[in-house]
Amino acid sequence: MTGPEPAEAARLLAAARRPVVFTGAGMSAESGVPTFRDAQTGLWQRYDPQELATPAAFRADPALVWGWYEARRRGVRRALPNPGHRAVAAIQARLPETVVITQNVDDLHERGGVPAPVRLHGSLFAPRCSACARPAPLPSDLPPHDELEPHDELEPHGGPESRGEPEPHDGPLTPPACAGCGAPVRPGVVWFGEALPSAALDAAVEAAAGCDLLLTVGTSALVHPAAEIPLVAARLGAPVVQVNPVPTPLDAICAVNLRGPAGEVLPALVRAAWPDADVG
Ligand code: BV8
Ligand code: ZN
């Protein structure tokens, strides 16, 4: 990355004490996890994610929606954190007051070294009953992490399905029944039209309001109320630095726009801010 921007971003990071790192799907793109903007593959290309990710879609066809989330969960299980995830962990290791806020439902921040990100939109690994909300066990049809054929990190949208080969079970899947009340189990994510978990949203707004730098990484900032988090920080005078290969609605509020992939830009930023930092 050339120009004054990287140096200015590094200066802001080195001067920060309470940064917020706010991430979207672009954070996991280099790990082979498709973003929401990316075309769906296989059977799912017939569906608009924003339609599938709704209570109405689950009511209408629970097997279709559960099958979609299980396919995404399998994809994430084969994915590996990328250098961007590790750079975020390096920032938090250096500045313990760092708060990582994510819209992503994958577990790559945790596997990349950030133990407890603030999850605004839930997780693929926290199924619960759609009626009584009783937590449900994860289906055990997947071998443990280390037996899975890992995504090759550099093979975006990696894995067999990206080569168009249908996954062993890439289709509708009847959701398990709740052990308590027998109702269908649903994925532990926030669907469109559903409220965000209030504890997570409150923690995110509080962190953004109290931060001295907000790094927004790999988000198109189109989904609300998450997209308002960087605005809270800017409104209260904190500099905002954006990492995204393309412009977004956040450009105007950013002190620095770093146009590039998170897996390359973030490690370089951390090294520029702290030359002795171990970014893995
Ligand atoms: C609610 C979980 C009400 C599920 C998700 C105000 C204005 C307009 C609309 C609304 C509004 N308020 C509410 C709405 C409605 C709606 C909404 O925002 N609609 C949008 C689409 C217009 N919001 C809701 O429905 C929310 N709920 O409002 O409830 C309510 C309130 C009280 C009581 C009852 C009800 C709930 C929204 C949450 C939905 N769930 N996810 C699942 O994953 O299946 S949202 C989901 O989509 C993701 O979590 C994420 O938030 C969003 C996708 O956005 P991004 O992560 O930014 O990803 P995207 O693909 O768009 O972009 C990727 C970016 O990365 C791109 O810019 C690209 O250039 C960049 N990139 C690519 N590669 C890289 C990269 N960057 C860096 N490095 C790379 N290598
Ligand atoms: Zn139940």
C-alpha cells in the first residue's frame, strides 16, 4: 500500500489505547467464506440470502433454511483464520482494552486469537429451539476440525463446493427437534426483522462511544443497526479507519481509507504501528 494513508493509519493505531475493531464478511473472505455480496453456490444460488435469513423463510421451509445454515457451518469448519484475523488478535494482545465487534456468524475471530468478540448477529455454532429457545447440541455429523480437509487459505470460496462439486449433503435438511418441547431447532443467528441481542448491541454502542479509534474492516455498512456503530464513534470524535478494497457509505466519515484486502492490509498496519509486533 502506497501513499500517506498507511502511515497515518499506523500513527493513529500506535496512539490508540481503547480501539474498536468492527468487522464484516470481508474479514473472512480470504479464508474462503463467501461474503453476503458474493453469489451463492450450488443449490443455494437460486436464493437471495436476505430472503433465506428470515423467520418467514424458516416457517415456510425449515429444512431448506436449516440445510443452508448447515452447509455454511460445514464451510466455516473447513476454513482457517487468515492473517487479518491474527492481526486483530495482535492488536488486542497489545492493547487489552481493544473491543472487537463482529457482524460475522463464523468462529474465525475466536480461532484467530480473539476469545470473546461482541457478536451482533449471533453464531453458526449456537443452535437453539425455535419455540422455547432451549440451547441445542450441534449436530455431530461433522468430524472434528483436524479431520476436515482444510480450506487452502489462498483458495477463496475454497473447498469442493467452489469447484462446483456438490457437497455430500448440500441441500434441505430437516432440523433436529428440541429435546425439551419437540419444536424445530433453529440456527443461533439474528435474522432480518429480528432484534439484535440487547446485551451485544449495548456493549457495541458503549465501546464505540468510548473508543479513541475505530477500525472498520470488510463491511459494506448496509445492514442496520450494525452499520451505525462506526457513526457512533465518529460522532463522538474518534478517528475511523476503513479497510475495504472498494468504497462504502462509510468513506465520508473515515480519517483514512485503506483500499485493500484485510489479510494483507491489517498485518502491514500492525507492523507499521509496532515494528516488534508478532503478527504470526
Ligand atoms: C431489525 C446473520 C427490527 C444471519 C445478518 C434502517 C435502514 C434500512 C433498513 C433497516 C434499518 N433498520 C432495520 C432495517 C432492516 C434490516 C436491514 O438493515 N436491511 C438492509 C439490508 C437494508 N435490519 C434488520 O432486519 C435487523 N433487525 O432491524 O429488527 C426490530 C427491532 C426491534 C424489535 C424487533 C425487530 C437485523 C439485521 C441482521 C440480519 N442478520 N446476519 C446470517 O448471516 O445468515 S446480516 C448479514 O448481512 C451479516 O451479518 C452482515 O451484517 C450483513 C452483510 O454485510 P457485510 O458483513 O458488510 O458483508 P457484505 O457481503 O455486504 O460486504 C462485504 C464487504 O467486504 C464489501 O464491502 C467488500 O468490498 C468487502 N470485502 C470483500 N473482500 C474483502 C473485503 N474487505 C476486506 N478484505 C477483503 N478480502
Ligand atoms: Zn423447545
